[in-house]
Amino acid sequence: MRILVILIISLFSSCRMFVGGTQKEAVLEKDRNTPAEKVNVFLGSSGDHGQLSPAASYPFSMLSIGPQTYPTTHMGYDHLAKQFLGFTHNRFEGVGCLGSGGNILVKPFLGDKPDASELIKAEESAGPGYYNVGFSNQIKAAVTVYKNNGLHRYQFPAGKKGIYIDLSHVFVGRFVAEEHTATGNTVSGWIDAQTTCSAGTYRLYYAMQFRQPVSLEALNKHELIAWLDSDVQEAALEVAFSSVDVAYARAALASETLEEMSRKSASDWNQLLGRIQVKGNPEREELFYSLLYRTVQSPYVVSEEDGKYRAIDGSLQTSKNTVYNGWAIWDNYKTQLPLLSFAYPEKFQDIASSIANLYPYGKKDFATAHEPSNTVRTEHALVVLLDAHRKGYKIDFPSILDSLQAEVNRLDYTTPDKALESSYDAWALSQILKELKQDKLSEKYKQKALEYKNYWEKDFKDLTRDDVNRMSARGMYQGTIWQYRWSVPFDVEGLIELTGGEKAFLNQLDTFFNNDYHNRANEPDLQVPLLYNATSEPWKSQALMHQLAVDTVVQHYFNDNSRGIGSYIGVIYKNQPDAYIRTMDDDAGAMSAWFVLTALGIQPACVGWPVYYLNAPLFESAEIKWLNGKKFEIRVENYADKHSYIRQVTLNGVKLERNWLTHEEIMAGGELVITASDTPDKSWGIQNQFVPSLNIRK
């Protein structure tokens, strides 16, 4: 690999390399000891198995520089593809509707015409913050990203050469418009493109600057070629993004070398990923950090250091705090956002405030016409805001209360799934109003939430109908009647009553899992394994969490079929390019965060209540260390890979009979000791249970 290997050695002590499409491990100087060095950025990058990419990225940055291949997948790249079309500059990792992003295609080429110069992959390597590839025509490329600034470096053989730029390139042809100025060695301007699922439009401002003389030629309105002197052997192109205007993008351009920028990016990745330290099986550690890496790609920082940002109506605003955008809340509110809430509290305050700040500027369920970054959807934002408030984060509810009410008043109840999900938001508003001492209004929306029972009786009670296992039956979204019937996390007590009491509830849960009706390829029934924790048999949840995370599962459902077509038997989470189950999109960290939470032994009991259920962790120990000096240690006694049950729990030396922790207990720091076992202790965890209910009094 000559130059590429020399580059990587200078940047990192080790890397994971893929040569000719085959994975092999390479230890260049020492074992991978830091979290960033344990990350496999190729996980989930092949086929429809996560829809992830190995793009050079930076935590919560809207700029990521990644390879564009033919054929392509959601993220513009498929690990098995050999032909490259060039490099693009953003992607919303793991989201549906064939992906989101893919702006500004850049392609190095040889000869007179870009199309005639094929880029065929010969070797590649990548890690957090960088991506490198060598092609069969002797062109070599290295890219890195630090914050909203990125750098391309190309090495060429002798002869005529150039760099092709397509300013209209966007995934799935979602280009809308662009304007640019090209002078000297700089191209800058703005681009409008449709967001995920073409639901709205985002605008990004950019500046691109070559670090050597080039001759810019306009091929047409949106395409250019930067011609290089024939004797040039190396060319560098810097790219910076802003959501505010071109001037900010230009100001972000720096003069650092690729090595300097890569080191800074790797350092910040290590700091962020190192917030959680796990110890155990080395291969599982690599899987853990590879998935934690995915949970902190988004949302995106869209404000500048001076506080300027664009709101979702396109207006220029100023904030004292960091502003985020790029939401997939329907997908990740059960896992990724709760993980951020306790792992990165210094960031989550601004993330939660940014969600609240959508309301004054015309929040919709999907994107608006003036988004500052590519985004997806914001259903259940109300639930997230209630959850944040109860975890101690400051939310200015009075200033947005009218908008919150208006959102709940227009909720859709027309299909069975929407009826239950809308009831969840109505419950969240009733709880927010209760916090604001508006008891009369609170009761009004509580009664609205209670109407879920009528919808449940109508569509979910009768399991003898012939469509209960049919994907998207009765107009539902990517789920079955069996999978959506549990979607009342805010009133599990009421759900138990609807099924006929605890015995019937347990029988139906057993039927659900014993017959493999559960769908691990999507989010609608993601929380169902936790429901045993609200019964006299919490040990069944402990077994399920372990199995779903690391053991063999039987999967009958995918997003493009119903039961009985192409079933899967195997492990879900694998540290390889064809990771996950087919059609199981990572959805902006939703699926990755589920594994991270399970590995730590804690899962949100009901988003909206600051409570976490316990399961046996997947590591011998874990530690969360915060910036304020506090730390929360999780230690497993009698640890073994097959010990999936909990025998005993102590918190700061005191026996804990309940099977849950509060957010406050975690954030206070201390030590949680879980004694694991290979057999269930059916007497543990059945005292002082947390059962979400409309009747809970805070």
C-alpha cells in the first residue's frame, strides 16, 4: 500500500484495512487501545444491512466526505462495489427512502474526459475522521474531516489530469437548485436539495479551495473541471460547510495539513467515544465502539461559534447555545436520544433545546421548506421534551405551549398504528401541562390519551383475524398488528387490563416471542422485550435482551415483505460490512444505540419517565465518566457470556430489589454491581416494580 500505509502509520497506531473487498486485520505498530482505533467504520456498509458508510466524519458534523460507488446504496457506497464515481460531502447515516445527502460530487481523473477515466478500487482503509483509497489507475485519495471543514488529497501519476466537480449531485436525484461563484482556485455558493423522503428542502452553503493553481472550466451550469498541470503529482482541495451563509463557510477554511486535521479529528473522536469505557471480550469491545460511533453522527451542529444559525423557516437567528438540526426522532427517540441524555449531558441540553426551538418556526412532522441541514422526521418530539424535562434539562415550555397544543390537536388517528402513537403524544402533553400546574387542560389531554383503549379494542384485541401477521395491514407503517399492539408504553398497566389481566398478558407476550412475531428489522416493537419487566416474570426480559444482542434469533419480517418470505436465522449484530438483518436500517443511530444500552445493562422503561430497566450487561465492567468529574461504574460479578440472568444487584453497596434505576441515580455517580447467573432467579425484580401507567403520580 506504500503511500497509503505510510500515511496511516503517521496518523494512527493501527487501522482496519480492506483490500480487494476482503477484510483482513492489520496491526501496524501496536494493538488497538483507544476507542477510535477499535471502531470498524465498514460495519453495515454492504447491501441492505444497516445502510452505513465509511465516510470520514466528525461527531455531530453535517459534513462527511465519503466514497460514491457504482452500484450504490442508501449512503452512496457499497463495500462490495469496485467502481467509484468520486466523493460526496454529506449523508444522513442509515435512514430510509434511499438515503439523504450526497451533495457535491468530486472526482479525480486522468486524461481529457472525466467519464473516460474509471476509478476501480484496489485498496482502501478508514477510521473515525479519515478515509483512504487507492485505484488501479494509480490515483490515490485521502480525505479527512474536522468539524465542518474537510480536506481531499489526491496523488496522481504523470500525464494530463484534473478534478471534476458536480454541484448538482444529490442522492436519489433530489437536487433543487444551486448558485455558485468560481474565481481563481475557489468555488463557493449554496445548494438546495430535498430532504429525506423528499419531504422538504435544506440549503447548505459551501466554500471549496484548491491549494495549488488550477484552471477552472465550466462544462455547463452545474459542472466544472479544475485542470491541473500535467507535472502535478499531488493536489489538495479543502471544503467547508455552513448553514448560515457563504462567508462563514469561507472563514472555516484552514491551512492545516491532512495529517494535522486527521490527528485533531481522531483526538476528538477518542474523547467522545472514551466517555464510556467497557472491558471484556476484545471482539465485543470493537463491536461496541463501532456502534457507539454510529450513535454520535447526528443530530448536526448548524450554528456558528458566534451563535448565528438558520431556523427552519430560513430566518437568520442568534443563540447563546449550540443549535442542532438533522432529526430522525420517530426512529431514534426510544434509544439514541435517551443514550445521549445520560452519556453526553453537556450536549444533550442543547439538543433538547434545539428540538423545542423547532416549534416557534413552524415545526412539521417531516421537514420544512427551509431546513438548515438534511433531516428526516420529528414525530414524538413532545415525548422527548417531557423526558428531557424530567431528567433535569431546562425546557421553556410556556413559550411554546400553544404550538404543542396545536400539534396534538392535529394528530392523526386514521390508522391503527397512528391511533396508538398519537395517544402517546397526547399523554406527553397532559404530563407537560401537569408539570405547569394546568390541571384542567392536563386532564383534557389525559382523557384524549385514554381513547387509545377504544382503538385498541377495535383493531388489536382480536388476534384471530387473518391479517394480524401481514406487514402494513390496515394502512399501518412498516409493522403488523401483532407488533404494533404493544405500542402503549405510557400505560402498560392499562394495556395489561385490556388483554385480560397479567396471566393473559404474559401468555400473549409468550406467544409473540415463542412464535417469532417480533420484528428486529425496524423500530415499532423495539420496546416489547422490556414489557416482561412490568410483570411477575422480569427474568424473561433479561434472557431476551441477551439473545437479541449477541445470540441467534429467528427473523421472519422485513420492511419489504410479510411473514414467510426469506426468513433469517442468525446473529443480528455483527462487526462486518454485511451487518444487521436485511432491510434493518440503522436509522440515525437507533439500532446502534439499542445495542450500546443493552451492553451497559440499562434500557429506557418508557421515554417520558426518567427510569431505566436493568439487564445483565455484555461486559465484565463499564464506566461512564463525565466532564464534571463524576463517574458511574457498572460491574458484573460471576460474569460469563451465557450468564444472561440477574441474581442480585447493589447500588453503592446497598441491595437493590427493584429491577430499575432512575436517571438521577445514574447521574449522581457511584457503583452498580450486578451479579449474573445462567439460571433465572424468579424471586428477584418482582418487588417495587415500575409499571408505566396513566395513574402514576410524580
